[in-house]
Amino acid sequence: EDLRGAIGDGGGLPVLIKLLTKDAWCGPDYAVQGVCLLTLARCAGEAVADGRLILRMRNGEKCLADRNGEEKVRLKIVELGGLRPIVELLKSPDLDVAGKAAFLLACLALDSPVRLAIHILGGVECLLALMKVEDKVVVNNASLCLSQILQHVEAKDELYRLHGMKVLLDQGVGSDSVDVQENSARAVAYAIETEGNLKDLRRQMGIDRLIEMLAALPSSTREPNDRVRQSACFALAVSAFDEECRTEIRMKQGLRALSTCLNTEDSRVQEEALMALANCAYDMPCKQTIGSLGGMRAAIGLLSNPEQPVVANACVFISRLLFDKVSGDDFIEEEGPQQMLEVLQSYTKQYKAYVAQQEKLSSEQPLADGEPVLEMPDLRLGRSILLACKSCAEQGNVREQPLMSAPGGFYDNMMVTFRHTDEVVSGMSCQALCNAAFDDGGRTMLLEKDAIKEFVRCLMYKDVETQLAAARAIGNFAMDSVGRKKVKSDGAMPPLVKQLQAKDENGKDAIEPRRAAIQAIGKCASDRDSAVELCDIGALSQLLTLMDTHWKQLGQAAEDAVERLLAKSQSAKLWLRGELDYEDMTDDGWFDMGLGKPYTSRQVLQQEKVGTDREVLLADGNADEKLKEMLTLMKEKALELGLNEDVADKRDEQSTQIKRDVVRMMATTISDCMGGPIAYEQYNDFGYATDIQRCKETRKSNVVWIGDIRKGVCRHRAFTFKYACDKILPYLCRLERSKIDRGLHVGHAWNCIKFYGDNDVEGKQRTYTLDLMHNVGEMYENGTDVNPQDEWVPLYQRKDIYAQMML
């Protein structure tokens, strides 16, 4: 290490690089070049070029060779322009020099920019040429270097252009040198990440050769080698991302060979074989074949392996295999849930210890003597464990296991990882716990653990699957009234509405999370208070926009959610549809904001400055004492007229007549409170606008309380009658509003009344338009197929254009 520092700091690197060029003072001396290349390789960390260490870096473990300053040396060599002369030496007539140059490039090519630079300098073509020589050491160094450079996408494309896959398979994989086979298989693995090289692999019978390298079939005559097996498994794992390759692996007994590799004692082989099988398990035929070969039993056994990468890949493998019937049964029979729980418990125990120590350190408390400083538990292991837990939670027969919801079981431990500082681990926990909220027992347990707030936090994550799971979980909580109240009290609805504009990590529209959010909003809207709040915070406006989107799955879900919101929020329905049907029951806090404005919450409307625009009508019997007195008076008079619960439910003539009398009484009471009857010709002189302005000034708001109005016109009276009738004679009154948005009759509204049992000769229900303005209490029949419409109906409803012109 000291010598390496002396060479770097003392100016030795420029000298060594100079000696590699034709301009060296000693000339192009092969012996000198060889020594310089070897010296530079050792300075740059020749251990880095060990293929097994490269693979370990890929799995997230630190490379030991990076600890002694080699990174600075590698950077310095590149900065001094050393790559060009080194690549040039790949063409040296002296194979020893060319081989050492390839080895040095392998030591340097740990970073993407360096790999790209070597490719631009023509390194790929030179290395393929070296693969064809007879010297096995040179071929090995060339294959080692290719396994590094081919991690860059442009180098992969260059290999395809040069038909390099054939060279790697013939001269590399087909070599009788174990080292060459190992490095070549790894180079193949990186190369086939592009489609062209993958097709070349299949054309050159590469899958057959890789399976043969495993030496795991009864027909194989090859001597097994763990290093070769490891690289071959890695290459097969990459190829298995392609559907055709998966089929070929299955048809050529590759799954049997990979399953055999699970029984080896080498943990690195087990690790890569597990990943290859996991990738093959994307296909159902492969799942079934692996299950019949005992793959699930082998994976469960590997959960107790002391090597974390093996356990991690075993968890990934189990997560994909669980959806096969045979494997799912094996998982339960072989006590897989218990084994998986032990792995999860071990991880959460380490994490809790780490968190406790970090809290201790943050509060400046000293550690006990001999107490080690703990590191964050391996994130990849945590993610893999939770991926398996997610699959367990999605499988009904596994989710029903007592270990899932038992104290100290899966759900308890996943709540610990749910609060993990790593977004991926936390997100995987969210996905795993999402289905728990679907079951009554799991939903209750999660509510007790205050899980809704954690799901709300996950709505903001960038990962689409996590967003989707969080929205679904909140929707599952909203399936019952207890859960809906908790969703509301925990402040979940504003983030849920925000999720209607969900984006993925690339800033593109995330369709499925949006749809899940829409469905969750629809479930939350089953409660009136929640529906009102959702409309107030913008859910209705956004859903109306999504109804017109070109994504059908969003449009249909949005339409259903809008209907659910309108069923509970009569203020929103009146704003959108301009009518409330007989079944739409109003309640305290109901308001009418009129036409032509975006839907706005009552709180915002009350804060607006007083103006001359159309008023907002508010019916709130709790706050409005005058309205409360009016309603009390009408209830007392209704009792005097004979109305009670029994009469309200009956449909005979006597009961119907009592209801008619009550309607007339209510109409008269409202009319008297709002200025009395008005003749058509006196409409202009009524002076209601001045009174409405007075009401605004009284409350310092554009929101007018119904009880304050002394002179009210049709819209004020119809609004009040609907509210009062829903309290006294529910389900008998309908409110309609015209589309008139200008002039004297802006926002004109009227009520329609019906009495159950009041039918025409054909049995069709009669309905009546109630006069609240002129002949107060009169009910004009709207007409049926048998009975004609009363002539006063179009006049009162302002549907007669000539009547409007006359007025």
C-alpha cells in the first residue's frame, strides 16, 4: 500500500504510462512494457479483476480491493490519458504484452465512463481478436476484460455488430480452461442484456452450452466446477428474462440442471442457481416443472443458509413459485411459513437494534464498553424477504395461516419494516400488508397499530407498485364504517385526492395507482361526512375531468366514484345536475352555490368578500336559529294536522290527504317567512335583491342563511322547502333548477311532490309541481300518459318561452 502511494504521489504513474508508448526513451521494448503493465495493474488493484469479486459487487456487497487506495490510482491513470496506449498494446505482436494490457484494462474498467472510453478506442474488437489466439492466459485475460467492458450498453451493441457472441461461445465457453469458461460465461451474461446478442446466443445454441457447463445432468461427461457453474447460472438467469429462452431452458432440461445445483455446497452457485430458477418461474409451465422437481422444498431448506445473498435469492425464488398449486402446498407442508417468519424476525430484530443504537447516538449517549457499532441490516435482504412476504399475503391458503396475524407473526414484524427508513423496504412492506387490510382480522389489527398513516406516507413514494398498494389498502380500510372514520380522522383523504394525479418515477401518468385511488374514494364516499369533505378538497372536480379521459379504465371508475359522491353530497349534486331527486335526503350544512362556478367548499365560500353576484344559500338548522324555529313550528303544525310515523308510512286516501295538508301548511309557512305570495306582474317590484344584499352584510359573507331571508323568491323557497320536507315528509320532495343564468329569474327553482299510493287509472305515480310563490300551496299535476299536464306547470317552471317573455 505504501509503495502504491509512493508511485502515485511521487509522479511514477506518468512515467509508467510514458513507457507504454512508442515515444518512450527506451523505445517500444516488450519486456519494459510488460513490467509497466503489471506494475500498473497491481497499483490499480489486480484483485478487482477477480471475477468473483466483480459478481459480489453486482449483488450489493463491497469489493475488498477498493479499500487500499486503488480507486485513486485508477482515476489517475485515466486522467493522464493512459487508456489509449493500453488499448493500443492489445494489438502488440507480443502476446504476453497484449495479455497483460487486457488484464490491466480489466482492472481499470470498473466505471461506466471508463468502459465507454475503452469501447470508443476500439477495445472490443481488439479483445475479440485476442480471444482467438492459442495462449490460454491471453484468452483468459481477454475474456475477463470483456466481462467488464460489456457492462456498458454501447459495448454490447459493438459486440453484436462484430458477431462477437460466436467468438465468446466458441473460443470462450467452449474452451477447456476453467478460467476462460468462467469469464466468458460472465461476459455472455452481460452481453445478452440486449436483444441482438440474445438472439445470437440462441442461434449459436448458447442455451445448450450454458446448461452443459452446469455438469448437472446424468448425461453430462463434464467435470463439475463451482466457479464455472456460478457463471453459467448467472448467464442463464439473465437469459431467463426472455420468454423464448425460458421455454428453451425448460425443454432442454435446464430446470433440472439448475435444481441440481441447489444441492451443491458452494453458496455462490446456490445463489445464482436460485436467481436463474426464480427468473424461469415467470412462466406457469416453468413454475409447474420446478415444483415437480422439488424446487420449493430446496428453497425452504436454503432459508437457513448462513450466507445472506443465498437467503435473499431463496426469498425471491419462493415469492415467484408460491403461485403454483403444487409448490404452494409444499410451502405449507414443509413449514415454509414458519421458516419465512424466522427469517423475517431475525431481520426485524437486527433493524430494531440498529434503530435503538442510532437513537442512543443521536441523543449523545455513550455506548457501553465493548458494544459494537451496528450497521444497517442488508437492504437487499430486507427487500427480498418482504417480496416473499408479499406473495404469502396474496395467497389465500397462506394468508389464512395463524402465523400471519398472530402476535409476533408476519404482520407484527412487517409493521416494523413498514417504518423502515429505506423507501424500497418500506414500500415492499406496504405491498405485503395491502392484502391484510382486505381481511376482517387483518384490517382490525392494522387499525390498532395505526397503519393508515403509514399507508398514506407510501402514497407519496415514486414506486408505482407501492402507490398502487397504498391506495388499495386505504380502499380496503374504507370497506366498513369504522375504517372509513379512521381514514378520515387520520387525514388520508387529501393525499388520496392528490393521488388522482399520480406519476411514476419518470414523471409519466401512473394509471393503475390513479384507478386504485378512484376506487378508494368511491368507498370512502359511503359516509356523508367523508363524501362532503372529498368534494370540498377537489375530488369531484378531478373525477369529472378523469371521466372524459381516453383511458377507459379510469373513466368508468371515475364515473362510479362521482355517482357515489353525489349520492351523499347533495350540495355537489345540485351544483352538477341542477336537481335533487326524491331519494336525495338533505341535511344540515347543505348549500346551493348556483350556476357557472367551479365547485367550492362552504368554508372557502364563506371567506370570500361580499359582492353583488348570486348568493350562496345555506340550510343549517344547528347554527341558524330562525331556520330552526321555522322547522320546529312546521313540525308542531304537522302533528296538529294528524301526521305521525304511522300516517307517514300509509298509502290510503286519508293518510294521503293529511300529507297534502301538511305540504300546503309547509308551503304557506315558508312563503309567510319570505314575504308572502307574489303576483306574476309584481315580480319586478318585490325587492328581494335588496333583502339578499342585507343578508350578506349581516353575515359579512356571500353565504346567506335561509333563516335571515325576509323576501325570498322561487329559488330561496324551493331550497328551503326541500330541506324542510326531507325532515318532515322524507322521500316525497324533488328539487329542480332551470338553466337560466341571467336576468330576473336567474337560478329559478321549483319543487315536485308525490304521494305514494296516489296513482292514475293505469297505476302510474302522479307527481305535482308545488307553487310557493303565487298561488301558494297549490299543486299542479305534471301529467301522465293518461292525465294531461296542468296548464300552470310550464308557467311556474318557466318552461313556456312566451310566459318568460311576458314576465
